[in-house]
Amino acid sequence: MFKKITYIAAVLSAFVISSISPNFAVSQNMGNGSEDQFKLTAFPNPSSSTITIKYQLPQNTTVKLMIFSVDGSVGKVLFAGNRTAGEYSETYDISTLAAGQYFYQLQTETDLVTKPISMTGGAAKQN
């Protein structure tokens, strides 16, 4: 229960602060890693159809990469599995997500990094 409350507080803080600073990130160190080692970025931001996420892993690890809405519901799990150390760049179709504020998150065995992204089109404009 405490973990969930901490998670919700971190997401809400990220949402409020990201309105002021789009470069803001919530980082939770669960071991030896750090956000700087990830070099986690997403572009274009804002986006309406596709997003490219780049990240670097300093060591072999289990990875979960996802996009979720402000209320914490998962929009898309982009990748879940094992990765070797190295740099990754992946492009995803996000056109089915409604316009609004979202977060993208990289979770490994030692770290959790969350950053904001805005969706400007997608499902909300498909009429």
C-alpha cells in the first residue's frame, strides 16, 4: 500500500512540475543505477502519431518501458523483457491514445525513471 501511495504522489508531483518544466523527471533509485546512465529521451514531444524513445542501459537487465496517463492507467506497454547493456532507439505508434498529458517510464531491476510527454492528436481527433 505504501508503495502505491508513493508512486501516486510521484506521478502527481511530476504532472504539476512538468507543467512548469518539460525537462522534469521523477527518478527512483532502487539500487546502483541512476537516471544519468539511462539518458532517457522521447521525441517528438509533443507528439500526435509516433514517438521515438531512446535510452541507454549500463548493464544487462530486465526492462519495462511504458506510457501511461495522468491517472496511472497504462496506455501502452512498449517493451517488457531482457536487454543487454547498450543504447536503444525504438519508435512506437501512439495514434490510438487520446490527446492529453502522459508519462513514459523506464523500469529496470535497479531504477525507475518517469518523464512527461504530451499527446496532441491521436484517438481524440479521429472523427
